Amino acid sequence: LIFLLCFKNLPAQEFRLEKIFEGLDHPWSLSFIDNTSIILTEKKGNLFILDLKKNKLKKINHNLNILQDGQGGLLDVLYNDKYIYVSYSENRGKKDSSTSVARGKFNKKKIDFKNIFRAEPSINSGYHFGSRIVIRDNHIFITAGERGKGMIAQNPTKHPGSIIRINLDGSIPNNNPKFKDNPDWLPEIFQIGLRNPQGMTLSAFDNKI
């Protein structure tokens, strides 16, 4: 089911839920293309566009190599300036996978994605992919879960259990935090010590994450 929060013509601090579509199989995330179109993901790997005027769902073909395992699959999706960004569990072979993020030019029929981030190391686990993405000031913030490996989240030379901050093309900003006492700290890591951050958003009030 997909519900929208509706505030129109309601008293302050009240809202109601309006059902707009049903019949999806484990939907994970959605993003508005415009006022009448939503792009959304199903965990098993399907990418759809939903026409709100016609209440019709249409599948978008893609080239992502997804390993659906446990909590993994096709996860977050975000539309930004004619590009689609997705976070997913990438099939790395021999049942290994990683939290990976790819982007592709928006197209209603097929999107050719290219990775802009891949969490290292790849891990054989179906747990804790994180997979929330937020864009602010031409940077994309990515949550990468620790994949059930506990203290790996405290290791600044590995991605799992961290928040990543990169440019929209995948390059690394030169103003990311610097840690002089740990020269091996990966420059794309913005914060370490997280378990499985599955909630992250950009505040409409103060533009903070």
C-alpha cells in the first residue's frame, strides 16, 4: 500500500491518510518526479513509475546487478535534477554483496545506472544494509549498515557502519572531515560507529540532515 499524508483544508496539527495505490510486493522507497509522478522500488528488484492521475503503475527496466538476500535488495530511490539515485545490495559474487549506490538519467522506459559508490569490503550477509540517501548542496550522503559485523563500524578503513559523503558524480569532496591522527581514514567517510541507519532525511525547516 502507498499512502499520502494530506494536510489540505484540515485544522493545524492534524492530518489524514489517503490510500492512492495497493498491490505492491515489499515496496521499500519512493521519490516524487513531479506533482503527478512517483518513482518507487520493490525490494525484489523492480523499479516502477506511478502515474497519480491515471493511478497506473509502469515498470522501468534497469541494468542493476542486485542480490536479494535477507534485508538486501533494491532499496532507496531519489530523484534529483533529471537523475535517479538508488541504493541497493550489489551482487559481488559467491553470495557476497555490498551497499552500493548508482545513478542514471531518468527515463520512463529504461535507466542505465552506473555505480558512484560501493561499500568495501563486500560481505556474505543478508543483514544491515542501511541504504538511505540524501542530497544536500550537491553532495550525496549515504548510510551503510555494518552488515551484522558489529565492531567493523568502528573501523575507519572500512565502509560498513558509516555515513558516506561524496559528490553527485561519485568523486570525493575536498572539504570532508580530516583526521590527522588517523591517516588511513577513508576520505569519503563522514561519520563512523553506526549500526544500521535506515532513517535519514533533509529537514524542510532548516535544511539540516
